[in-house]
Amino acid sequence: AGAPADALTRWAILAWRALLGRRAFDPNAAVAAPSAPHEERAAALVDALADRFKWSNKERKVLKRLLDSPFSPEVLGKTPPTPTLRRWYDAAREDVFRQLDIASALWPTLHEAVSARRAELRALLEREDPVPRLPSGLGNQLRAEVGLTGPAIGESMALLRAEILDGSVENGADAETYIAHARRLLVQG
């Protein structure tokens, strides 16, 4: 595999290597989720690179997102179920492919697994739109028809998005479908 095409992905790979140290080259090393010290070091590194190379705020944000990658050897080595693929894509959108490039560079022995995850994500995108799409005005309809108020509306919509990602409810359905599903969720508690 060649080097990633865009410069920000290459910079993210170098930054990850600096943050992980030797563990970056050991596919069996335990890699914990980013912790507060990691996030602080990552933010400081992004700021230093952005200042040094006069990057725009947009470039700074992209690099920061790339340093928040959810992938580790443990995650990449297993074939994920469709809901997990949907969640990965929903969380990172198009950056998910850059994050896979980063993972491939950090753990070269997992290149085949990374290629498989990339193919699975592309197949998912060909099959469906994995981003939860709720109809415009649904919050107002939940207020009027279900009687929800304030934060309960946002919490219900977040639950509906999670249900879409899990495949429990159809993505892009009409408002009535989501209102009925929200009522069922409320009854279930």
C-alpha cells in the first residue's frame, strides 16, 4: 500500500506515531481509548503543527478529528456487524477512510484487516445511507403528538437515531413511523 494521498492524513500518521511511541508498531499492544492526557497532547501537537505551517482553522479541525480515531488493533482485527459499521461512518463520515489509512500505517501487520474494513464500509455505502435521517419538524411533532418537552425531545431524537443505526427502525421513514416508535420507546421505559 502506498502512502495516503492527502497531506493532513500523512501528518496525522506522524502525530499518532509521536503520541503512541513504540506501541504504534506492535499490533498486539493494548491501545486504550484516548484519555485526557492523550487528548491534551494531541491538541497541543495539532496547535503546534497548525501554527508552524500556517494551517487554516478547517485544516486544524480535520487533523484534530483524525487524532480522535476510534480504531485500534483489537477493533480492526474483528469483522464488525452492520450496526457497528453504521456507527463508525456516522461518527466520522468521510474521515473514516482517512482513519483507516492511519490505522494501516500505524499497524502494518493489520493491512489485510484494514482493507477488509474499508471494503465493508464501501459495500455499506453502496447498499444504504448509513447516516440517520430524521424528518424536518419531528421535534415539533413529538412535542404536539407525544407531549414531550425540552430535553426529552432531544433525548427521544437521539434514541431514534441510535435505533436507526442499530437497524431497529427504517432510515428516512416518515414522521408517523418515528412518532409511533418514540411512543413504543416511552412505554418500554
